[in-house]
Amino acid sequence: MRLACWSWGGRDHVGVASPCGRELTPLAMGDASRGVLPLVEALARGEPLPRESGTRLPAEVVRLRAPLPRPRRNLFCVGRNYRAHAEELAGTVFRSAKGGEVGEWPIVFTKMPETVVGPFDPVRLPGRAVSEQIDYESELAVVIGRGGRDIPRSRAMDHVLGYTVVNDVTARDVQVRHQQWDLGKSFDTFCPMGPWIVTADELDGRDTRVRGWVTPAGGNTELRQDGRTRDLIFDIPTLVETCSRGITLYPGDVIATGTPAGVGMGFSPPRWLSAGDVVRVEVDGLGAIENRFEA
């Protein structure tokens, strides 16, 4: 099942996308301002899907929104979770990751809810006085379907509703300046998300492919990132267990699982994003998001 949110006819709608992603069927959900979150909460209570309500539409005539346009709270995000990515950062200012070494525990930081924008919405670049080093990070994100605290790894997948695609956009100079990651990750519009949530009965996020392309303004499209989630250093059950240690997870919480090698910071010299650049992130079995970066 693909849970989606879209705008059409001057209104927002929540519903399901067809398996091919070409048709959207609205459900009787009332207020759609929170996206699919009320639907996720209803499913967690064991309630059936609401009835179909409204016109079934081809996807190309609507504006897809983020499935969770305003998450209930900050997103959980994981850093350096592919070994090759840890190794590429070892040659940058993040030299503590020598030789791609990782610690015993995942690196977890957060992004503010206001970072989230739709799968094809523009990303707003800050002024140069704020940041000049904007980077992309192609990621699979886990959406929690059943809440809990101190969830053991052995039962973690029982709490996963499904998956979505995110671009963990980052202001690297701000990240370095403050010696922690939250501020440089949390600018408004810095988390494109979508195109929908695919439930875990249709996609095994533990073994899928994550790719990212950059099309520089006036240039040719380049495949920059290409990894498989089976190569995560800390797998999805471990991430759910870690994020729930002493912290209650709720239906609709999002855990971004980390990015493969190939980020702009990893090049020599670094390749930062500029106005007019377009970044496309695709996860096999899930779909793609594509966002233009604008001044």
C-alpha cells in the first residue's frame, strides 16, 4: 500500500496511490493538513482504512505533497551509516572518522519539522552570510507504525509501518561551525520527502537500492550516490532499538537511515549545490523525489 498526500482542486487530499504510482484515490479523512499522519494513527489503533471519497486522479495532474508535511516532532536522523561514506568524510574536517572507523553506537541527530517539503518542491538556499556550503544526502527513511519505548531489536520490525524517501540537505559550514549537527541540518525546506509511504508488506527496506543524481544548472546529470541498505553499518532494527531506548516512539515518527558515499563534501575540491541545481533521490521499490535548489 502507498499512502499519499496531494493538492488538487484547491484542496489537500489524503489517500492511496496505485501500485504503479500512476493513480491516486482519495479517502474520507476530513482535515488533510497533517497529511497521512491521522491515517497512520488510525492504522496503529487497528482501525480499517476509511472509505474512498472523491475523484480518482492520474498522478500527473496533482501536486504531490510530503506524506508527512508537518511531522509531530523532529525527525530522527543517522550519520555515517555506510562505511564508504564514513571513509569519504575521514578526508574532510570530520577527521575523527579515521579510515572510516565507526563507534559502538549510531550517530543520531535531528531535523526540525519545518525542514519538510514535498517531493517536487523547491529547496530554498540560505543567503551566503548564513551558509555557502550546501550539500545533499540521499536516504531511505523509516516511518514508525506502532509506538513503543525500549523496543528490542528482535521485535523492531513489528513497529515499522513503511518507508519514504528523503534528501537530508545539509549546510556543512554551519554543521562544522557549531560542532554539532542539528542547526546545519534544520534550515527550512531542508528535508524534501515523498513521494509517498510504501508499507513494509510491499518493500523490505533492509535490502533496497538508494541512488542520488545531481544536475548542475546548465550541466549534465551525474549519478553521485549509489548504495544498498543491506550495507548499513547499523541496520534498521538496530536503529529502531537505539532511538527507542528510554524514548517513546509514536506512530508517524521518522528515522532517516543515513546516506551512501558520494556527497558533495566528499569530493576534492568539494562540490556544493548552487541556485538552479536539481537533485534527484530514488529508492528502488519506493519511487523518486526531485527538487530544484533556488536562491
